[in-house]
Amino acid sequence: MKGDNAMGNGILMEELIETDVLCVGGGIAGLMAAIRARELGAKVIVAEKGNTLHSGRGRAGNDHFWCYIPEVHGADMELFLKECLKGPKLRLMQAGTSMKVLRAFLENSFDIVKLWDRWGISMKYQGRWEFAGHSFPGDVLTHLKYAGLKQKRILTEKALEKGAEIMNRVMIYDLLRADGGIVGAIGIHTREKKVVVFQAKAVILGTGFVDRLYPPPVSGWLASVAGGLTLTGDGRAMIYRAGGDVVGPEIPRRHVGPRYFSRYGQATWVGVLRDPQDKPIGPYVTNEDYEYMMYWMVHEGNSSLLEFMKEEGIDIRRHPVEFQIYNMLPEGKIWINERAETSVEGLYAAGDESMGGIGPSATYGWIAGENAATYVKDAPSLDLKKAREKIEEKKVLAEKMRTREIGPDWKEANIALQQIMQDYAGSVRSETLLTAGLSYLQMLRDKADATLMARNQWELTRCLETRNLLDIGELVFIAAQERRESRGLHNRPDYPFTDPMLDGKGLFIRKVGEQPVLEWKAIN
């Protein structure tokens, strides 16, 4: 591709901003962290590459919130936690999460539910705590139904009310370290020709989950879920490059939903059970079921799907809706302790990159903000000058992409990456496939670094996201090679059995120098 608006001398303007706490990402976790840290007196900036009013997985709304309410679930929280982890969904989503973290989440979750309700996010249905869906019949009901359609607007307004500064259209693309700790981060403005350097005593990563790594269920889409184009695991890639711990990147998960509507089709459906011969056996959808389902689908952000069904005359009380299995998503996480601290001093994480789901995102965002605000009260101001070499290196990286006049664009690189991931680290894996795939990925990354071009700041943002995805893809390959067993959706015919010696353990990976270091550790 040939560019038509190169920047001449290639110099990006640099803006320096100082703060106590930098929240990277303005999703549910980032906004909750900002609110709490600001309440405790810290100076807070939220850097969001989109707009906090409509960003992240919760951008269009949500209707289910994992939490523990004693008056509903009983006084024994440990029993409730045990029941939660019986189900495959939560057990997989929280794989690699410390039990101390899970307990801290549940202990604080009801306080967050009540807080949201006071702020105007209705957490009750017809005056009661309504738990439904997200569990198999006969299991404990784990998720509270709530009216989350306007949650992002309400949380954005609350953060501004508390005095947090929100910088929309700024993508943080690397962390800055000095003297063993975090001194800030570097970002680009997604509209203006400049880089933004943040000096911060503490940084909270809340950049969400990983999309765009595997091909989506509909060809032609690079992203597979609502808002997924910008959800590229930036925090995982950044902490890995900074020498922090990532756990379990090799374990994938998959979702199901209406065929061809993966972007706006994942929701709590009321449906008809069928026997092994595909004969419908009920229970059938009643008018009451239908109204209940429609109410919650709106709050989960499925308005476009509902409009389409209305236009096409599709009525689920009469017409079957075909479902499909969606694409693979890596389940790897940033390792945190119960205080939301990562393995890097001054660096915290919350949200889908450390615990999956809206409930954990909101609760651990709050916990991260609280502990980061406490940390910065006594933390010395580290010298940003010691990170100047890294700043210049990252500026040059962005400038080269932005000033090239010919070369592949981000889509070409991203599609090539998706093809490699699907063909060599997909639903079937082996040493031969993984070794070949890792080699191809590393070749792709070298070529992307040497040739990738961006005609404008928006494309530069997508290029930097694609570079992060290349790092995450490498983590998947390296960790999948090390996991010499089959477990869950990690299927290795060359190691067909599950190794019981790995039960309760997670595979930790970090970068030391320029090399990945892997270690099996007990998750407790």
C-alpha cells in the first residue's frame, strides 16, 4: 500500500503529563479504579484510546454481574465459591486466578452492587435481587441480573464528578520502567500527530480482553464481538515486555451464540431443549419468557440484533434461531495478588486481563484504585529521565510506521497473524505445528516491524495494536509448547492425556532480557 500523507520530517510532537495514578483503559475496571483512587486524594488520569462513554466490552451495556449476596446465597461464602467453580464457564474464565483474589472479589462484590445501585445503575429487577442464567440446571445461580444499558455513561460521569481527568483518544502502547519500578507510560494520540508521555507513581492496567488474534466466525470481520476491534490485549503485551508475569496464555476458550451475529448476539437466551434426535421437547417459550428475555437483551447491548429480527419478521416464539461456536479467545491473564498488585512494583491490573467478567472488573477496579492511591502517598517520584532511551525508542517505532510511503497496512499483518494462529495453534496442536507456527509468527513480526505503514493516526493505533497481538501470539505458542498434555480446549494429540501433576498449577511466563522464561507454579 502506498501512503499519501506522510509527515514530512517524521517528528511526532511530545507532550509530557505528570500524575499520581495513570489508569490505562477507560472500561469498567479503569473507571472504577479512577473513582476510588480520586476519592482517596490521588491525582488520577484515565487514558482511553476510544471514548469512555462507549468503550470496552461493556460499551453497549450488560445484564449479568457475578457476585455474592449473603441474603440470597447464605452465610457460607466458601461454599458459594466452591459451587461457582463447579461450572465450566467460571472455572475456565478464572483459571490462573489466585483463590485469595477470588475470595477478595466475592467479599467485596455486594458492596459494589449496592454502590452501583445508588449511582443509578439499577441492580434490582422488580424490587428484588434477581439471579438467573449462566448456570446449568440444578447448580447455584451465580449472576445477578441488572440494567446495565447506561453503565458506561454513569461511571464516566461519576469519575468526572470525583475530579479524575479523562483523556480520550490516547492509546498507551508501552510502559516505562526505571530502578525496578514503574515510572509511567508512553502513548500516541489517535487523532493528533503527537506522542504523550506520562510520568506516574502508579499505573493501573485495565485494557480488557484479547480479540483479533484468531479469525472471527464471519469472514471479512477482523473483530468478533461488540467493540472487539480495539480490544487487543494491550496490557498483557505491555507487562510481558516490562518483565511482569502473564499466566496461562495457552488455554483458549470459546463462546456460542446466534450464527453470523457474534458481534451483537451473545446474550441470555430462553430456548427450547431438544433430544439427541433433535426433536424439540420443551420447555417452550411463553409470552412471559419472551418479554423477560427481550428486556435483558436490550440491557446487554443487543438492540441491533433485535432490530434485525424485527425487520425480518423473526419471532423466537415461532422460529428457531441457529447457534454456532465462535472463534477461539486466549484465556491468559496478568498475574495479580489480592491487592491487585502485579509482579512489577507500582503496577496494578484489573478487569478482563486479570479476572473475567463485569462483576470482577468493577470490584477489582475499585480494589486496584484503592491500593494504588495508598501506594502513591509514600512512593518516591522516580526519575523519568532514566527512561528517556526507552521513550526515544518507542517514538522512533511510531514515527517509522507513520512516515513510510509504501508497505503493508495493519489489516494485512493482522489477517496473516490470524491465519497463523488458526492453522498452527488452533483447535488441534502438536509440537510440529507449534514449532512451525512460532517460526512463521516471528518472521511475520520482523517483517511488520520493517515494513508496516500507517497513513494516519487511526491506522497507527491499529498498527500498534497488531504489534501487541504478535507478542501475545508468541506467548500462546511458547506456552502451548510447554504444556505437554491435553486440557480443556488445549488439544494435543501428541500428548492426549491430562497430566494430574499439573492440576492446580498455572504456567507463568515473563521476559528476562530478550528471552521468555517459563515456570509452573501452584495457584492458591
